[in-house]
Amino acid sequence: MTNKRLKYAVAIISGILFISFITGFDKSKTGLTKQPQKVPTIGVLQFVSHPSLDLIYKGFVEELEREGYKDKETIHIDFQNGQADQSKLSSMSQQLISKKPDALVGIATPAAQALANQTTDIPIILGAISDPKAAGLVKDNNHPGGNITGVSDQSPVEAQVKLMKELLPTLKTIGVIYSSAEDNSQSQVDRFKTVAQKEGLTVKTYAVPSTNEISQMTHVMTGEVDAIYTPTDNTIANGFQTIVSIADEANIPIFPSVDTMVEEGGIATIGINQYDLGVQTAKMVVDVITKKKSPSDTPIYTFQTGDLVINEEKAQKLGITIPKTIKEEAKK
Amino acid sequence: MIVSTIGQGILWSVLGLGIYLTYRILDFPDLTTEGSFPLGGAICVTAITNGVSPIVATLLGMIGGMLAGLTTGLLYTKGKIPVILSGILVMSALNSVMLFVMKSPNLSLLNQPKLFSLLSFANLPANFDVVLIGLIIIAIVIACLLGFLNTDLGQAYIATGDNEVMAKSLGIHTDKMKILGLVVSNGLIGLSGALIAQSDGYADINKGIGVIVIGLASIILGELLFGELTMIERFIAIVVGSIIYQLLILAVIKLSFDTTYLKFYSSVILGICLIIPELSRKFGNKKGGATND
């Protein structure tokens, strides 16, 4: 009996494969026989939910609406969230591609890689990838040359270091805490190190394998550095409250790279507004689906400046006086 | 779409076979899996990006997994550390080993040759390269496993899992058998990690999270749907179970459930599968869970 059932199962699977194999030869491989649709379809794959990435998606959807593409009316947005489970990303990518979208959007590196691996002809727009070239997504950040382009979330490090020196004239040693498990962080930390050392600061780096080690690492850090810098990093974003509470005890200021983290207990930053990243991603998607631009010759968009954000309450607590010029510059 | 899912199922089934060797035959919960799986991918992708041929790179990934299993086995038998703890120790140490190998947490294979591009000359319909290569590998793996289990050594291995005290009294070196099991099992897990990394197009140190569930799912589904089987049928059932699990996940995604809660759905699916035999016994239904595709 049982034996029979297994035979049936194998026969069914073989049958499906055989039929697909026969019909697979008739169709063109990539579904280029697309009929023009009235409503464009966009497939979005987000790697995981956390405040920064969710804000990118929010900015993306709202900007599309402003440009006249309202979800479910004048555009169809197909959204999948991998929740950090990489084994599901490739199934989700296939699901998005099976709807024959006009463009795909990958939010965070693993999501973008999963999409890039599945298609070489549907345009892919990257949201929030620090260095697409390093992640192996494009040949060159200025001349992508394939079906991929997008927005880099590389923070304006030069401006950030300048801000630190203005707020803390006596600053000598700065500690950087970042995740050793994320591609995004490594390239940012390297850039920060180069820029800060040029400015005469000593940089100490502290890599953590996961959120569980943040507490220990921050305790070590607070004894060795004058200030803390955090890159745009999912692990650190998730464990940021731990860093804040320990740094507060030791009266050490934190300079994050993301504006939302200033509100959560950092002191100040010149950061890229995550919402704006989403807005820029949406603009690029619109350019691509209206055939204004093609991904292969659209350079990766990098923000040159960011918003200056200050947490004045925190500055008072730490006894840091904020120069007038900076106060005026900071957007309220 | 369905073909690529079947292809994924075939590649994941190598993991199921690896877990079966320890989980079912030796009754070991081996947690090395979540480290040896991404390790296989990390070694394989690093080798390919350094110009090694995909076939050799895939084998290197498998060897990496074997070494991980060996470490766990030695900690367990020689160091007398409980097997769960040994697995956890090795799993978390491998996180750093992968960083050392790849020099970064994530490495892409874009525009690099893969094992599946060996078939590019044949101009097959989409995704059939994965299915064919997967089937060839599965055939080789199952043949090797059956060959091994039918030798004296393999019989001794099964005996160790059945009754360790008896096996010892027959003069079987049970410790050696356990090490052997962990080595072969994690070799297969590393192999499947190498294959999945190539089909996904990148290796990542976090790829191991949750893979034990996928492996157990294929074993459980195979047992549930097909009941008592001979060894060869059992292995084929694991492959079928793995394919069905991937199809179930696809169904969940296809039915436009909110994928944010995907892990919850996959747990529910597995839970239901485990409850079905009990339910059918209660309600006198002779069909112990038909496929619900």
C-alpha cells in the first residue's frame, strides 16, 4: 500500500516535470511575450522588518502616489517580506517574477541578491545598499551595465566627522560598533576609518556577531573611547537601546548615521533620511517604467549631503554645548 | 515556477538525507547543521570566486561540512560533551570560520560560473538545469548511502543506532560509528549548502538560520505520507517530502498570505502534518494524510 503511494508521488512529480519540459521549449525562456498591461506592476522584496527599512518602503509607496501611481488603482505593488529568512528569499523572488512585473525593487542586500539571481532582463532598482559593486550586484557603480541600478544608502561620512569635531573639540578616540555579519557595515566602517584618521582621530573598531554581544562590547568600549559612532547597520539598529543605556551611564555621546537613531538616544548626525531613500527609489522606478531611463546606463544614486539632526536634550545631559551655527542649521 | 520549486526541493533534500543519518538512525539531535550548511556555501562560493571549477568547489564545500561533523564527533565522543552542546559549540564557532573564509559576511556569485552552468550548452527550458543536476547528485548520494549501509561497516552503524549496548557487546566501536555518522551527515549538509548557495547566487553567514526545520520537514513529510518503507524507498520519500514542503511554502506565498508571518505558517503546516496520523486514527479514516496540493 504505502509503497504504491510513494510510486504515485514520484510519478506525479515526474509527470509535472515532463509536461513542463515539453512546454518549456515552446515558450521563450524569460516571458518576453508580455502583453502591454494597462496598470504597471512592481514587485518589492524587503529583507526584514525594522524601522529603517520600513521607512524606506513607506517613502517609496507615498512618493509613487505623489507621482500619480496609487497602489491597487494606477499601479499594482506586489510586496514580499523575507523576515531575515534567507531560505525563503528565492521562492519569494520567483513569485514576484512570475507576475511579470515592469520593475523589481530589492530592499537590503540579500533581497537584492536573490532578485538579481533570478532575472537578467526585468529592471531591478536597489533600495538601501551601501555599495552595490562590493555586493556583486553591478559591474560599476557609475556604469551598472546590466538590468540593475538604484539608490545607495552610503552616509555622508565626511560631513559626519566634521560635525563630531565641531561638537566635541577635544575628541581624540572614537569607537565604532558594527555587525560582523552584514555586508553593508564593513564597507561603511572602512570609509569612516579612512576619513576620521585623515582628520587626526584615533578609530577603534568593535565588531559584534549578533545583537547578543552588543551589551558586553559597549561596556568594553565605554572604557576606551571618547565617543561612539554607529554605521547604518540592521543589527545595531535592533540593539541600539542597549548601546544608549550603557553609553548614558558612562556619559559618552553616540553619533549614529541614521536620523531616527538620534531620536532614539544618539546626540547628532548628518544622516540620510530613510524616507528620502524610499522617495529616491520610487523616482528611479518611475523613470524606468516610463522608459525614460534604462538601468544599464543609470548610475547608482548616492546622497552627497544629508539632514542635520540634533538631540538637544541629550546634549544638555552630557554637558555638551551646541554652537549657534549648528543649532540654526538643524532642521526642526 | 513549479519547476524551480521542485528543483529547490531536490537540492534541499540532500540536507534532509544528511539530517536523517543522525536524527533517525542514531537518534541524535545534531545542531552542527545550522553551521555546516552555510559553511558549505561559504567555502564553495569563495573557491569559485577564486577561479576553482564549480565541481571541485562543490566538493570542497562538502569536505568543509565533513570536517565540521568530525569536530562535533570528537567533542562528543572523546571530550564527553553532550551531543547537543557539541553541535552548538561547533555551530557558533563556524560563524567565525565562515567570516575568515569569505573575508566578509556575504559573497555574491553574480557573473561567475556555477555547477548548473555546466548544462548551459544544452539550452534547456528555464530551471531544468537545477532539476537535472539535482537529480544526478541525489542519485549519486542515494547510491553511495545504500552501498555504505549494506557493507559490514554500514550494518555496524545501523546497529549502533538501534541498540548501543548490544552493538558494544558485539565488538562494534560505537564511538567510531558516531563520529562516522556525524562526518557523513554534515558532509551531505555542507554539500546541500554549496548547492543552495549556487542556485541562490550568493553565500551568506546567516544562511543557516532555520535550516534544521526544513530538513526535519522533509523527513517528517516523507514518513507521514508513505509510512513504513525499505531503506531505498525511505530515501526517495525524503526527496519527495522535501519537494512537497517547498510546494507547500510556494502555495502559502501564492495564495497571497502576508509573508511577514511565513514562519508561523510553515510551523502550522508541519504541526498539522504531525497531527494527521492521530486524527485519522481517531476518526477511523484509513488514509493517513493524502497530499493536499
